[in-house]
Amino acid sequence: MTPSHNLSRRSFVRASAAAGLAAGLPLLCPRRALAESVSINSAGENDPNAATGNVTPETTTLRGLAAKKGLLLGTAFSNGAFRKDPTYGEVIAREFNCLVAENIMKLNAIQHVRGEFDFTAADAMMAFAAKHAMQVRAVPLVWHDALPPWAKDQTFPRQEALDILRDHIFAMMGHFRGRVCAWDVLNEGLSDKGPGLREEGPWFHSIGTDYVEKIYHMAHEADPEARLFYNDFDMDGMSKKADRCYVWIKDLLARGVPIHGIGLQYHVRVDQHPSPTEVAQNIRRFNDLGLAVHITELDVWLPTQVTAEHLQQQAEIFRHVFETALAASNCPAVLLWGFTDRYSWVPGNTGGTFDHALIYDRDYRPKPAYAAIAAALG
Ligand code: G3I
């Protein structure tokens, strides 16, 4: 393990700041720049961001509180919601300092037609992020899902599949170079059923098990400065899948595969979630491998028939996640998979069984989880 793999919160923030400077963005470093701008603003002095009016200095917003802790606090960004609902963007700009595209940076959005790269929607999101001095996580370069028609249910000759992935990775990382603080190179590559890699999707079958190391080497070649992550679900605590991930990633690192961090998606049910202790243990063991950990898609599902007690339990889970991240030396980012129940993937994907997974209700009223996060950050 080289020291460069050890991405503590401070070094991650430094690397991110460097990336931001390269892109000419106004403000990308939460621990130093955001925290400094908060104190400068409070004193009413020379605010480097005053011209844009983009920074929220108040410590009454989650963004303001996160700045003081040097934490990247993010949300998934729904392009559809952004375009039709002005409140959506207003709340994001006020409460968050980091964005991740919920859908518009996936293969089916970027390359709906093979070989034709459409960055229009993603560029609009990047412009919004830059305008509001927010960082961006980019997901995912390679996934078995969100495939365009030309790749869905296909098996390609090995070299053709490698060429497709190489072209996509180079196009994406070239286009967004210096503007992305972390890339999920591979999303959900591990099997859910037991040992080994996930076999769904075209890449495993077309290329073979070495597709994983190939794509990380490609990404590193495309942008040697980029921070490269592996992202997955059901491995937030010390689950069997998390154990398998740990062993697998350790082996990839030992073989020189450039991986810098792990994304824990953290989609959990209110009645089925890991304890803070085991999440801390899991984050720590990745730290021992020299890896950063980001919480990447946090939401906490409640039954559709929600009670006040459910909302309190949900708040406690959000609070624990933030406390755990802040206590870890290698966890500089917590991103929610959306922030308002008005736009959440959960009801539509759980057959209507679960809902209310986020920190604002459908009318943008903060739920107890909002106050719980504020308390954790305070
Ligand atoms: O935008 C089209 C719309 O035009 C069309 O009429 C409609 C009909 O199906 O589909 C719409 O697109 C849907 C899109 O969400 C936007 O709502 C897609 O069908 C649907 O598949 C897509 O689902 C997304 C899913 O990933 C697959 O890409 C969810 O929004 C998104 O929340 C979900 O996110 C994933 C992460 O990427 C990885 N981790 C798990 C997480 C939740 O499944």
C-alpha cells in the first residue's frame, strides 16, 4: 500500500481542493475553504464568494454546520425535479455542499446512442454545482444496470466490450476532469447471492472476471489525479457481503489495482439496519487498507403507514450515521439519495411498501431526521 492510497478526510479534502482549483471553481474545499468562509462571513469581512452570493454562512443550515466539520454533505440530484420545481434547487443550494447525479451520468443517459456522448443534462448539473460552490461525486462509470438499448441483454466479443468501456471511461473522465471529487468506477460488482462477482449485465460475461481490474487501470490512465471508488449496498456494517468486499478489495490492492475508496450506499429499513459500532468497525478496517470511505446513497425506509415513532427512529439512524462518519478519520463524505420524499426512488421500487425515506417530507417540511443531523453536526 502506498501512502497515496491513504485518503484521510484531510488529504481527501486537500485533493478535492486541488481538483477544484484546477477547474477554476470558486470553492471546493469544505474543511478549509468552507470553514474559513463561514468565519469570514460571520465577521462581515472580505468574503471571496460574496460576488456570487453562493455560500450560505449560517450555522442554522446543514450546509453551514457541515462546513464547520469539514464534511462533504451531499444529495442525489434529480434532473427532472430540478427542471420542474424551483424549490428543489433552492433547498439543495442552501443545505448541501455536494451533489451526485441520481441518473444523468449513467451509461444509458450519456450514451443512449452508442458512440454519441450527450453531456447536456450532466453539464447543467455541473453548472449548478459550480454556481453554488458544491463538489460533485460521479457515479457510476461501470454498472450492470441503467444500460442503453444497445448494451442491454448483450454479450460482446471480449475486446469489443473492453473498447466500449475504455471509450466511455476516457470520454467521461476527460469531459469532467478536475471537476469531480470522486468517481465510482464500479457499482455493485459483487454478487448478492454468495462469493464471487455479480454475473448480470454485459461486462462480466463479455470480458471475464478481470474486467474489474481492467476498468480501474483504465480510469487511472484516463485521469491519474482522480480518486477511484468501489460502491455497493448491503455492506454498511459487518455483513457477509462487507467481509467479501474487504477480502476482494485487499487482494486487488495487493495486485496494484488503483482503488482509493469504498462507497457504502447505506439504503436501510428502519427495522433492519447495522449498529453504529459495526459500521464504525467496517469503516475502520477499510482505513487499515489505506482507503477512504464515503457514505454514498443514504436513505432510511419507513412503512408507508408512518407513525411519529417511526420518524423518531429514523432520526436516530440518520444521527448515528453522521456521528459515525465524523468520528472516523477516513470518512469525509455523507451523501443522501435525495432529500425530499417528494422525489424518492423508494416507493416506486418497493411496491409501495416503504416510503418517507428522506429528511424532508413531500412539502419540503423538515422531518425529525433533519434536526438529528443538525445535532450530530453541531
Ligand atoms: O425518465 C424516464 C421517463 O422518461 C420514463 O417515462 C420512465 C418510465 O419507466 O422512466 C424514467 O426513467 C427512470 C429513472 O429512474 C428516472 O425516474 C428509469 O426507468 C428508472 O430505471 C430509473 O431508476 C433509477 C435506478 O437507479 C436505475 O438507474 C432510480 O431513479 C435511481 O434512484 C436508482 O439509483 C440506484 C443507484 O444508481 C445505485 N444504487 C441503488 C440506487 C437505487 O436503486
